[in-house]
Amino acid sequence: MLIPVSFFVAVALAVFSYSQGQGGPIAGLVFFGVLFLGAFIHVTHPTILKVKEALPSRSSKE
């Protein structure tokens, strides 16, 4: 679900960037930057969950 959401956010931000007079190359950089960020979060999510499990719990009182 993260990839389609990041795609539509990327399209919206690219269109907004282009409408503000930034030009096509800047709008393309915004589009691919947001899309890459969404894909990066999607790929690293399992690793983040494994690291969270390995960390000590804050709720345990020792």
C-alpha cells in the first residue's frame, strides 16, 4: 500500500512544483525523489522491525 500512496504523492508534488514555475527537470527530481523515498521505506521496513525486536523494551522495569 505504501508504493501506490507514494506514487500519487509524488505525482501531486511534481505537478505542484511544475505549476509554481520550477520547470520540468525540478519537477522530475521531486517526482523521482519522493518515489525513491517511498520505495526505500518499503524495502527497509522488515529490517527496521527486526531491529526494533532486538532493542530492549522501555516498558519493562528491572
